[in-house]
Amino acid sequence: MRALSLFVTRRPWLVLALWGLAALLSVPFAARAPAALSANPGSLQDSDGRRVINILRERFEEVDTNTVLLVTRSTPPLDTAQGKAVYDKFVQGLEGVQGVTRVLRQDAQTTLPTRAEDGVLALTVAQIPLEEGATETLARVREYADKVEASQVGASGPGLSIRITGGQAIADDFTAFAESDTKRSEFAALPLTALVLLLVFGALVATGLPLVVGVLSITVAMACLFGLTRVMEVSTFAQSIITLIGLGAGIDYALLMVNRFREELAQDGDSRSAAARTMLTAGRSVAFSGITVAIAMAGLILPPLAFVRSMGLGGVLAVLLTILASLTALPAMLALLGERVNSPRILKFPWAQSSAASEAWTAFARRVTARPFLGVILSTAFLLLLALPALNMKTGYAGAWGLTPGVESRDALSDVRTLGAGGLLSQFEVVLDNGGRYGPEDRDRFRAVVADLRALPGVETVLSPFLTAADLSGNTAGGGTDAIAAVTALTQRSFSTDRQLLRVTVIPDTALRADRIDAFETQIRRTLDASGYRYTLGGAPVGEREFSQAITGALPTVIAGVFVATFLLLMVAFRSLLIPLKSILMNALTVAAAYGVVTLVVQDGFLASYLGIPQDVGVLDSSLPLLLFAVLFGLSMDYEIFLLSRVQEEVLRGHSNDEAVVLAVGRTARIITSAAIIMFIVFCAFIVGRVVANKSIGLGLAVAVLLDATLVRLVLVPAFLKIAGKWNWWLPAWLDRLLPQVRIEH
């Protein structure tokens, strides 16, 4: 650290020139990053869902199994000549859209109701590629629908209004709105953050420096994220994480550094030596705090899931670049500015950041430590009470319910459900192994399985070769010819090219929310188990469920890895066994409380409407517990280190443990509360958006930082430190000799 401090403060112009060049080169790549991110929850290569996709592609020659659902409102109704002519023209144009391989119209091959009784509402299904080219094809379909509607503007004759939904439409809307929500959150948080910084520092220059650090780290991190998208699929959540950490932690670290620099500058007025001393004191705390955050984010790299790993890599990138900017660009600017960091002086408040201890916070700490058991018991009980709803947490892929009303793909789903065709979004694909080439003697056995599946509760229909023209004619406007064509198509899709594998598609009577998939899948498996066939069950619900279980199943591994690494790091830093154990337990309490609040609001709907969260979400996004743990655990350690390092410093100066705790709170409470207000603003900005997962992350982080910076750091931790007394700093002599020497100050 000493060598770095000398280089940065002696060559500040070179350091800033390098950062300026890096930012300039990063801007075009950072701008392209959001469009390259993915909202696809992904699939596991070694899973039933992926195996079925591969079987359908290789043995059934089904490539384009991705469906786009287009809901049309016709004026006049479709059962009139004019209405039918307009609709026919629309379908013909849709069939010509590049990438659309097949169109199932309202009067053709489907056994689902595809037209309302009044003839106004109708459903058209377009098949597009499953993976490569899916987004581009959907964009062309949407462009075509917009052109159709635009051509009718001002016309008094017949026309169509079109709304689009489907798995691909929902995923693409998720990506688009996650990007726009993140940008809006940044723009909303920056001016409010600047206002808080102005109240803290009272000077424009000092206020601007933390914002510069945040913007620098975010810009370069987003460019690096774009580089990652060239070699792997990167989650759209990675952008949110980079913004959260870049703005939140970056401003926190800059706040600490600028405050310390002003203290050091007041001693001798030499800006370069003050900047060097700042790096050797506050800089060490920043580096150490950043490492703990990086450890927590690196925990996301442990699960063998590219979707989750990309978020971990994004978080680690953001942390490392934030540390780098805080320890290079910021001290270089401070060294050049000198006393000008305090100009122009706009506001003057006696409680602004200073080297003097706060009398109010010191008195508050004395009251807390006077009754430490009361503080520990009440604080812990309150946090556990908040955490209780998390015991009933349900996770999964929220799908359309993960978007707020007003988004087309979610709103169109209500029309699809009105038509009774919501199950098209939740189809189960069943592949049966016939044990040999299918022949006439196998017909009765196959028919019996299909009949059993059809009889299950909640099943709308089962697509199989046993549907007849009579079955279809009641749902088709074209009658016999169309129905016969439908039967032929169903027969072709039901047998593999070698006629050894059989296929049926089970369509529920409504779109299945994630919390209802398990029960529906269980009854299908029970029926198939009794059939005597060997089978593989797949489809969108199975793939989503498998992926969600893989993410939540990785949580214990991530938690264990982060706990062990954090324990070792804190043990080295504070020469103690109890301090790291206490820190882990109390941070875990904060995370659990945040889990409980998010579960209560997002899943159970309590006060959800006041936050703009739909009350029918039903589940938390499967990646949310993992994300919240990593981000919360890491950021909570910032405040922990700010406080504990000051306690340790006072103990080393000769104060008793009890007095050191009081003095540390008096000197750090201003920093912690100011930083917490800024973090709270940044996180709350994410609650205002149209993607429920982002809103959930913002809510969880805002609640956690509020609890952590007040109840935990200023009540629970001081009270515990008072109770533990000298045991806070106990470390076996033999272990102390083995550990490297690390000094942390701020």
C-alpha cells in the first residue's frame, strides 16, 4: 500500500490520464452491454428438460418449438366476411415474416379454444426458432404487428388490434425493461445521492468526487461485462449488480476517503502528503472492505450454472474496479485539489463529517452499553420476527408474473387465459420409449396412457394421434378439411422418425405459476410410472423447475464458502476468533430479516400495491436468495469493518474494551449513517420499475441497509462487544504466531 500511495500522489496526472483513457475506450462497449445481456433462465445440460429438447430435435426433427402467441381483437367479428378477410390477410403476412416457420390460425390445428364466442377475440400461434435467432424473429413479428395496426390508424373500416405474449416475448420484455429500469434508477439515484453528499460535506467539489468514482467504476465494469457476453451467456441481473455496487459501495468508499483526507489536510496543508496518509489509513480499510465484498460476490461463481456465475463475475468486476478507482483515481484527484476540495463552501452544519467524535452518538453508545443484554435480546428478537416469513419462501421462474401490469406480454396473457389457452405457456412434453418399433399391437397401450393423462385434474387436452376429426371440428371454423389436416399433423408429430419413441404433449387448462408446477408434474409422473413405459418428461415448466432447483440447491455451498473465507479474513485482520464468528452471525441475521420482508411483500402481497408490486406474483425469482445473500453479506461487512477497526484502534491505544466501543461508535456513527442513507437511496431507486425481480432486489437491499446501519451496527454490535469484554480479542498464542500481520485503520 505504501508503494502505491507514493506512486499515485507523486504522479497524479498520469494516473488520471490512464483512467480517462480507460473510461473513453469503455464507453462504446458499455453502451452495447445491456442489449447483449440475457433474461433466459437457461437450462441444465444434464437434465430431463434438456434431454427432451435434444430428443425432439434429433429424433422427431422438431427444431422450431418456440411459440409466439398473438391475441387479436377484430372489428367487425371474425364470423363476418369483412372480419375474416382482414384476419386472413394478417395471417398471410405473418407467415411471410422471416424466421416464422409455421402459423396455427384460429380455425386450424389446435384442440384449444382459440376464439371467443363473440368472434372478437382470437388467438394465433406462430412458431419460431427455439434458441438461435429467437429474439430477432420475435422482433420482426412485433414490427409486423405494429405495421398492421399503424396501417389502420384513421381508417373507419374493419381492423385488428394485436397483443403478443409467449415465453420468448416475456423473456425479451424482461431484458428490455430490466435495462431501462436500471438506467432510470441510476438517473433517479444520482441527484438524490448528490444532495446527501452535499449535506455531509457542504462543498460542491467534495460532493462530486464520490459520484465521479461511482461513474468511473460502473463504466469500465460495464465494458468488461460486454466482453464477458462474447464468451458466455450473461444474466441481465449482472447489470443491476454492477450499478448497485458501483454506486453504493463506490460512494461509501469515496465518502470515507474524502472525509479522512479533509482531516489529514487540516494538519499541515500539504495535499500530496495528506493524500498519501489517507491511502495508508482509510485506504487500507477500503481495500479490506472491498475484499470482503468480493469474497461474497465470488461465492456466486461456485455453482456450476453459467447464469449465476455471470452475476458473480459481474459483481467481482464491479468490486475490484471500485477498489481500484478509490485507491488510485480518487487520491490522485485529492492530491491535485488540496484545499480546493472544500470549495465552493455552500452549506455549513456542525454535524458535518469531522475528526471529532459526535457527542450525541457517544451518549447514545453509553446508553446502549449500559444495558447490553437488553439491547442484544430486543434487537435479535426483532430481526428474527422479521425473518419468520422466510420460512415459507417459495422460489421459481416467475414468467409473466415477474412483470408489472402495463407490459404487453403480461397483459396479453390475461386475454390468452380468457380464451382458455393459457396452458400453451406451460406445456409438458412426454417422450415414451416403446422398446421397439411402434406397430398396430401397441395402439391400445398407447391410447390408454393418453386417456389417463387426459383424465388428470387441470388438464385441458393432450396432443396425440388419437384426436379425431370429430374432436377437432367443434373447435375449428373450417370444419372437416381443416380437422383432417390437423389429425394428420398430430400423427406426424407423435412418432420419432424410427417409430421407436412416442410423444404426447400435455397442456394444462391455465398457465402454471411456478408454485403450482410441482403438484401438476407429480400427477403426470405418477400416471406415467403406472403405464409401464420408460419415459422422459420435459417442457417449459420442467426446465424452469429444474433450473430453479439447481440455483437454490447451490445456496448452501455458496453460504458455506463465503462464511469460511470471511471468517479467515476477519480472524487475520482483528486477531480474534470471536469477532469473525459474531460478524458472520449478525450479518446472517440481517440477511434473514431482508429475506423475510421480501417474502412477506412480494410473495404474500403484504403492502405490495403501495410499492407497485403485483399481488399475484406468488413466488420469488429463484436467483433472488442467492443474489441477496451475496450482495447483502458483502456490503454489510463495510459497516462492520468501519466500526470494528475503530474499536480495535482504541483498544490498541490503551482504552478499556467498554470505553473503546463507546469511542468507536462516537467516531464512526456519522460515517455509517451517512453511507447508509446514500445506499438506501440507491437501493430504493430500484423499487420503482417494471421487473419484479429488480424491485425485489431493491426492496431487500434497502431494508437490509436500514436495519444494518441502525439496529445492528449501532445497537446489537456495541451491546455484544460490551458483553464479550476481553474475549473479543482472544486468539491462541500459537495461532497468532502463524497468522500474517495486517493493520487496518480509517
